[in-house]
Amino acid sequence: MDVGLFDFDLPEDRIALRPASPRDAARLLVVRPDAPEPLEDRGIRDLVALLEPGDALVLNDTRVIPSRLRGRRYRGEDSARVEIMLHKRESEDRWLAFARPAKKLAIGERVVFDSDAASNACELGRLHAEVIAKGEGGEVELQFSLTGAYLDEAIERLGELPLPPYIAGKRPTDSADTADYQTNFARKDGAVAAPTAGLHFTPELLAALEARGVSRHFVTLHVGAGTFLPVKAEDTDDHRMHAEWGTVSAETAAALNAVKVKGGRIVCVGTTSLRLIESAAAEDGTIRPFSGDTAIFITPGYRFRAVDMLMTNFHLPRSTLFMLVSAFCGLDMMKRAYAHAIAANYRFYSYGDGSLLFRAG
């Protein structure tokens, strides 16, 4: 499909730079493509009334790590500053990353990271990596001098929280983001971007949903930095998705299948949860245990196997995520929904408002 079909104009002042406070005070646009009046303005707290007893929430429990690293590359006596954005772990000591500027890095070169890349800090406070491969679009593969938990500790100490560029380009990251950019149920380290629909949930909202009879189930998808990348191809067939690692346990798969058998709906919180559940689903809609990489790319024409409803934030124009929601509700319907959201002053992107989408058909 022509990527231009997924374009729209968004005023700069619609991009949220801070989340709503409290988290569940954000607005919620309900989209029912098959209803006579398909758009309804509600609030996040209205989820309790919008969902039914027996429905199941699917939440992504990944935790964002401080994956932006600043360092220097060394080539003989010459050196240059580089910024590294980790996006997918390949082994105990290797990560795929995006480098800026990538042209300053060559295979075999050494990069040194410390708390002040320009300082002469002691060697114990430093982290070393070697460039072992280069790909397209500034992607590199790094092999670090530390491994396992020791590498995790060094990244935690030296890294910065990777706010999306549409926020980081407008203000510096600060201490508030340390909490704001994690869900309340973040448990498993590995994401370099937050599953942002989950940011709306408070313990009080989760308790109210449980009292309503809505069950909750956790999956893990470590969101990669590829989620920030625009689609540069002119046709969706030419776009390459970056793989992300995820897992659906046997227990969660069995519980969700039982929900479907009893007539309940699978409600994915975030496109990350949806992509993982659809990756795990068989042709007949049965959800199977899953562990591994997924690079599923959902565009209009995709036949959804398992997911009935999707709660998600508002996405960038020409992005794979706007393509996904257009597949879920129909492109014309989502263009209408986004035009309504812009006119009604909804707040967009990671720290913005949410939407609750009912699957078309």
C-alpha cells in the first residue's frame, strides 16, 4: 500500500510533553466502527463501564532500561563523540543499536562509555564495546566488555532514559520521567521504549476493573527503538520491521483461550501486546505459548486472529502503528477518529490520551 495513505497533519501543540496526573485522568476516545455513532468522548476511568465481566486485559510487563549511551570511539590517536541507542539484545554481551553519527564507526573499532565521555574517569567506571557488525539506517552490533548482570548494571549506571525524539527534542529528560515513563506493572528489564498505553493504569483503576470481573494477564514484549523510526519506504511492501523479543507463557495462553471459550473478549493494552498475541495465535484464533522474536507487520487487509479490542495512544503519521490501528478499525474510520481527536484537543503520542478501539466487523 502507498504509505502516503497513512499521512495526516498534526499541530505541534497536540504533542503531549508530560502525562496526565493522575495517570488515569487522561481522556479516552472510544471508536466503534460498526456503530451508528462510532466516536465517543470518554475518560480512561470509564474503562470500568466500557468493559464487561469476563473480558480479559492483556498487559505488557516489560521495563524500560536507560538505553541511551554516550561515548567516544577511538581510531588510533583520533577519537570522536558517538551516541548509542540500544534496541535489541542478541546475547549476554551483545546488543543491536542505532549509532549517531553512524559514519564515524567502523567494524573493529572500540567505543568507550563513562559518566562523562570527555573525561579521564577511572577505568573501573567505564564500559567498553567493539563494533562487530554494521547494518542499514545507522544500525550497529556491539560486543561489550561485560556480560550478563554485570553489563546490565553498567548500562543502568551509565545510560539515560530514552524518551521519544518528539519529546526529547523539546525538553530535557528529568527525574519525573524516571517514574512517568514506566508502567506501574513494569517488571522485566529489556525495553528501550515504554508500552505507552499501559502508562494510564493506576492501582485504583486496576482494582476497579478486577471488581468488575475483568481479568488481567501479563505478556512481555521488549519494545525496541525501531518503534521510533518513520517508514521511509513509499510502499508498505518495502518496509522492514525490526524484530523484538517477546514471550507468552503457557499459563497466560491457556487463560486467554478459556476467556474466549466463555465468550469474553481479549482486550490488548497497547500495540505491543496486540502484536505479540497475534504472533502467538494460530489460524483458528487459539493462542499458543510463544517465546522468541517477532517482526509482525500489520497493515490493512490483515485478518486478526485473537484480539477483539485494543486500547492504545494516538500514533505518528506514516507510522507502522497508525497502519496497525487502521487495519483494526479501517483506514477511513481511523482518519475520521484522528481528525476528531485533533479538533477536540486530544493529547497525542507517548504521554498523551488514549483510545479504545473495537475491531471492525
